[in-house]
Amino acid sequence: MPEGHPPVPEPLPHPVVDNHCHLDISRDRDRAAWDAREAIDAAAAVGVRRIVQIGCDLRGARWAVAAAQEHPELVAGVALHPNEAPRLAAAGRLEEAWAEIESLAAAHDKVRAVGETGLDAFHTGEEGRAAQVESFRWHVDLAKRLGKTLVIHDRDTHDEVLEVIDSEGAPDRWVMHCFSGDAAFARACLDRGAHLSFAGTITFKNAEPQREALRVAPVDRILVETDAPYLTPTPHRGQVNASYLVPLTVRRMAEERGADLGELCAAIDANTEAAFGGAW
């Protein structure tokens, strides 16, 4: 275990999938904290046997595809993050970047998802909003054209995300990554066919609205993720996150729902396959 990582939790009674991870980056977005093979093996040892590796920019998308081809436990998602799109637009490179994302998504079977895309009002101001929306709409269309799962990043933009989904039409499979809304927003997403993915944030003291959303979601629409190396669950909040810490989040999910841990794990495992186009 690399220095600074939390201790290994008790293994889960049934395998689950970490459906959103960034194995290629560290907390400062410089380089991964440890080797991908080591991270995959550490996760498998506690019951997290498969991972969806998400690329958020061109470098990350290329890395995700290569890693998924190298490691059978991985599949990839490729997209331009909503905070990346305005930077590319300002440089006059957005359409060029879209073309590469489409090429990567279309050419490789192990690319199961277009994501993460979406909207973010926290890191990007009004000056970048038009580019965000344009890029989000383009990614929705790409997911539909290629039959890939759409993975949505939503930060402080619940209504705006639904406006795009309603105007463009949702793909057959779409995931609200790191679900951050309340029960009412959860129902709105579920009514439109979404899977809701819960991260370590549900263990945070201020996350009661997300726990309410978890409690109202049907068991067949629930996923779990790390968003590693970020959003480390309590009691290790602030330290480096990794897929081997998923058991901490799943145990809290089972507690909040009053569910049997093994049954919830089995449901999450099956749900992830359904959400990402089958087993791998």
C-alpha cells in the first residue's frame, strides 16, 4: 500500500464494480499514486473486481483506452469534462478534441461509456457555460449514435442537466455520476431512466439529502463508485481514495437502506453490468 493511503477495509461478501475511477491521476492531477496493476489487485482483494476507468480529457481518454486494453478488469469511458470544454473552446480546439473522442469511443470495444460529460457551475463561470452546454449536447448525441452509456457530471446544475436531457432525449443507458441531489431530483432522474451512482460523499456529515436519495432509489438503479483519487469516504476523508475503499461506501449504503449487505452487493454488481452494456 503506498504511503498515505488508508488501511484496507474488510472484504465484501459479494463482488461489486467501481463504476467511476481515475487510476491515471493523483490528487494534484500530476501522476497516479501507484501502479494500475497494484491498484486493481488491491481492489480485487476486497471484492471490487472490476472498474470503469474514466478519461476526462484527451490525455486521460487515451490512457483509459490503453489501460482497458491491457487489463481485463477494466472498461473505459472517454469524454471531455465540462470544465475542460470551455478551455478547449477558448483555444479554438473543441471540435478537434471532439473528433478524437469520437474516434476513441468508436474504435474500441472496451470503451463502454461516453463520459464524464455534463455541466459544472462550481469551477466554470458564466463565460464558459455556452461551451459546456454545447459540449454536453454533443456528448449526448455521441452516446446515442454509438450505443454507449452516457456518464454525467453534475455540479450545482441539476435543472440545467435535466433541460439538456429532455431536449436532446436520453440514451438507453445513462448514469448520474457521484449523485449529488436530493430525493426529488433522484426521482426526476429515475423517471427519465437513469442509474444513480453513489460515492464516498454519502458518508459525509452534510450529505443527508444524498442519503435520502439513496433510500428512495429502487434497488435495481443503484451503483457505487469512488471517483478516486477524490471523495474518500469517512473515516478517511481528506486522504487519497482508491477502489479498494469501496467497501466503506457500500456498507454505509446497506445501513442507510436497511438492506442485507450481500444482497445489495449482488444487486450493484448486476446493475453495473446493465448500466454499462453487459459483463466484461
